[in-house]
Amino acid sequence: MQAIQGVTQTMPDNTSCSNPFNLPGKSSCVLNLQVNGSQISSTIQGGPVICQQGSLLQCYQPSAVNLLHITSSPIEGDAVITVTGSPFSVAPNGMGQLTINNISTEFSATNITSNFTGTSLDGLVTETGNTCALVNPGASCTLTYTAGPAESIGINPIDFTIEGTNTNALTAAMRIQSVLVAIVSPLPQRGFIYSTQQVAGGWPAEPFPPGPPDWGFDGSGLNFNNAGENISAEVVFVEDGTAGMNDGHPRSQEGCSPLTNGAAVNGKIALIYRGTCSFGTKILNAQNAGAIGSILIDSTTGTLPTMTAGVDGPNVTIPGAMVSNSDGASIAALLGVGSVTMLMGNVT
């Protein structure tokens, strides 16, 4: 028999044709064929073709009504799928992707889609790419998502479901990545603004209260008392390599020595814990690493202290602000699941 991809000859009993086989006059045998659908890449039309051994000019096949006609189609049954890449974060107006794996050995998975109904992602995130209409056993596909312009929908990733017409239901999790946090307060001290307000749906309208800029702004060319003057960038915790803990936070994030993560801080707003050294020293070390601003987290609860310049204060040219311990904990939690963008300044 001439070879056919995905079709093999079998000999289940003594009436079967052997391979090769001899047929005396007026005799017959049964040609048994086994079809392996996973090996068929296109439709088989015609055959089987039987040739005399040693002479390919004497070949025979069934009549037209008895020719082979084999097409590949999904095996009906429940497929088991898994997800790779969850939880994940998507920036506002950005895109993200998950990989769906069919770990079944027999059944193809069909029409796999995401469902955001009943979650806070509904209306904010759209499934904009889907290669999961048919996923063969052992194969994978991708689901692509595009987020809208939402600024934040919370600290924690949001669960949603993924399911096909013949698969188990998966739970995946997504978070809108970039959370915008504004520094706003009616109580500036020495030119610094002290509390955070997480913004959802727009920047606050209140202006920074009047008052002369102090050493935190000297030389920066910024005066946050002026309408529209502000800076905005991702925040990054400083690291200076100091060992140990202080008031529940790493001493290395107090920024009292030259920073060891200058590349990460460069062009960003530095996040620094209060403690051990002066405010001016902390901000100057961040400035020397390329930070464009600094946010200090109070290490204790209660009333925020007045930030004094110290010896290094006169050399500081980037803005600095302090936030409460609880506000700092919120920012740190946000950083634990994605990037955080903060705005410092006047948004009017």
C-alpha cells in the first residue's frame, strides 16, 4: 500500500491482508486501516492505492464511491486549560497578554474567551486579541487585553474568568497598573506639602496655599504656589545598602548614604523613609542619583514633623514632601503590584 500521512495498515485477525500480501486467483483479504487524526494536516481524498510489489505501474484503488475521504475535526469532549502570566498589570490605555494552555491529551479546546461581567474591570478593559478559537491538545493560545484611560481601580488585582465552550473555567487577575497620586494639602511647612490624595476621576481643584518657597524648591526653578507648576513621574524606593531595620522599615530605604540603586531612581521621584539622618541629607542623596523629586514617609504615626533643612539642605534643588505613615504604607502596597506615578505641585 502506498503511504498516506496519518493512515496505517493493521492486521487484527487472520482475514486481514498482510503487508505485503499475496492473493491467489479468486481469493480475497480485508485491508484494515487505522487513522490517526492528530497526524492529518489536510483533507485526504482518494486511495488507498495498492501496487504490485516491484512494479509501480500495476496499481489499483477502489471505485469513486469507495475512495477514502478523511477530514480532521476537533474531538468532542471536555478539555482542561491553564493560564500563564496571571496576575498581571496593564497601564491605562496600555495592553497586556495571557497565555492559555490546553493540557489535554485528547480533546481540543474551543472558543475560549474572557468574562469581565460583575467585576470592576467591566467597561474598563476589552479583550482585543484572541487566538483561542481552536486550541489542539498540548497547544497554547493568547488573549490580549487593552485598558481604557482609568487612573486606578484599586490596589489589588481584580479576578475575572476565562472559559471555552468545552473547558473548565479559569480565574485570572488583572490590575490597572499606573496609579496617579497627587500631593495636596492646606498645611505646607517650610515649603513642603504633606499629605497624599489618591486620585480617581481627575485631579483635585484646590490650589497650593500661598507661602514663600523654601530650601526644598530653591534652585529648582519651581514654585508650586504658581498655577500649573508641577512634576509627575514614577516613584521608586531608594536603596543605600545599609543593613537592618528601623521602625518597621529597612534602613537601606532611609537614604542616609549615597544610593546603590541610582539607575532605578534616575528621572523618578524618590520614596524615602524618615529616620537616622536629616531630611536635607536624604533628599540630597536622591538628587545626586538623578531623582527629580522626593517623597518622605513618616516612620511614626501622629502629627507630621516640620521638615528642616539641616546641613545639606542649601544644596538641594529638587522638591521634597512628607506623607503620613499610613499614606506611605498605601503607596508601598501599590508598588508591590505595579508601578505608581505621583504628581507633586499645583494642578490648577
